[in-house]
Amino acid sequence: MALVGRRDGRNFGYGRQLSYAGPQALKDMFGGGHYGTVKAHCDRWQAFVKWCRSEQGPGINDARQIDREMLADYATYLHDLVKNGELAVSTAQNRLSSVNRTMAALRGDQYVKLPSPSKALGMQRTGVRHSVPQGQDREQVRQIVDALCSHHQLRAAAIVLLARATGMRLREAILADLPRLSREANGQGRINIQDGTKGGRAGSSAPRWIAVDDHVRGALGFARQVSPAGSRNLIAPDESYLNLLQQIIRPARDILHAHNLKGFHELRAAYACERYEQITQCPAPINGGKCYQVDRNLDGEARRRISYELGHGRIDVVAAYIGGRT
């Protein structure tokens, strides 16, 4: 939906309610696409709107009244929540980033923003995992797959198997070119994860080869069996990615939760922990391993390889999957 009034009107022409104006401006900015990104920004914007209307907030309902001082006050409010243990640093930073993005969408410029959410909060996110990843036990994964199949959630079951066997993200598992991956597995003994990757890391400029074992072969074989007719991936020819998320993935999450799995991303962490142990012959740090104390070079090599296999550009990100250097 485009502007409902003049750009110089209330909420910069996006309606009378702050809660309505932000999402509309974001939809305009992203051209109706990037559903997941827009939804995340919208959810965080609503948290900001709630603060605006609260006793601690400024009590406004018009984005034209929002200035940098007000954003700094919001950062202070979030800082206090983090300090009291009510909010994670990463969540607070994401909320500030989304307010920046939404204000840019409303205003059409970058004039009212906090240049650095982390500096505004006075805190740095650690990005280090402190909880043991769920889904490391393959028997648990088998039970989840069986439960999904019994609820006719075959494609969700395929995603679970792919994520656990290869470390694929949810989007990567959904969009994986299954015939190509099967050819690579059979012909080369390894597969190159290229479809649905983040940050433009697809193509020959960013290869991401994963060694094939029986688990990978089994996951690919099952995925090909349940792939819709006429499709190379897990999306039917007459289906959109968004429809698959809403109609298949969302209900499947309830089954995952019932079997003590927070989400598909946990399986990526489980894969990373397994790979760390395969490379170092020592449990991942989050599982009590002490490889870093014994052989720092081997720990570093394992992190580099896992970073590559997960499709990340920096090895420090791996700590979010396997734990820090201890």
C-alpha cells in the first residue's frame, strides 16, 4: 500500500496511528517482498510504539515528533531492561536497528536515527552460545521426523533431515536444488550449498562444499522423494515461499517444540558441534570440550572449517553454535 495522504501529513502520510504507519512504510520500502525481514522489523517497531505510549515513553502517536533525543531515551530504556536481565543485548540492538530502518522508511531519509545501536546501548553482544544445542541426539531427530511424517508433514521432515545432516539454514533447505546436489553427492562425494544462501554468497565466487556421508545421502534421498512433482526443491510449482512458511513450516514448529527442539536453527548448531568433534576428536566447548586449552591451532582450524561449511565469513560467528574459546 502506498501513502494514504501527503508525505508531510501525520505519520508522514501513512495514516493516523503510529502502529499502522510503520509497517505500511516498511512494505513500501521493500516493495511487498522480503516477508520475513519486514515482519521482524514490524514486530520490533510495535515494541517501540508500545514504549512510546507507556508511562516511561513520550506519549506520542505521530512519527513526525520522533527525534534523535527520543531514540536515545528509548536506547536508555532498553539498556535498563538488559541490565536487569529482562532482555538480551542482541534483542535490544535489533530493536534499535529496526526503529532506525522504520524511521528511514517513514521519513524517506536517514536524518533521524541512532548511528550505532551498540554504542547507544553501551553494550556489545557476545554472540557466544551458553546452552547445549538441542537436536544433537540423532534418536531425538528420528522421533521428530517420525512425528512430522505421522502428521503428513513430509516436507518439514525433509528440512529437519537436511538441516541436521548438512547444517543448512531453513531457507537453504527449502530452496536446495535437489537433483544437482544428488548428482554432486554421487559423482564427487561432496555437495555445494548454493541456493537460498545469505549475503549474496552464492555462485562460483563463494563455494560451500560439504562432505557427504550416509546421513547426507539419506536426507537428500528423502527430500527428493517428497519434493512436489515438477519441482527441483521443496516448493511446489504453484506455491510461493511465503505460502510454504505459513502452511507447512509454522504448524511444524509446534511439533518441534513438543519434542524439545526450539527450532530448525538448533539443528544447524547440532551439526556444527558434531563437525567440531569430528575435526578435533574432542567435544565442542559447549559440550564440555577443552580442545582450545590443549591445541589452540587445532581449535582455530576447526572453527575456520565450520565457518566455511555454515556459510559465514568470520570464524568468530562459530562461537554462537559451538561455544567460546575456553
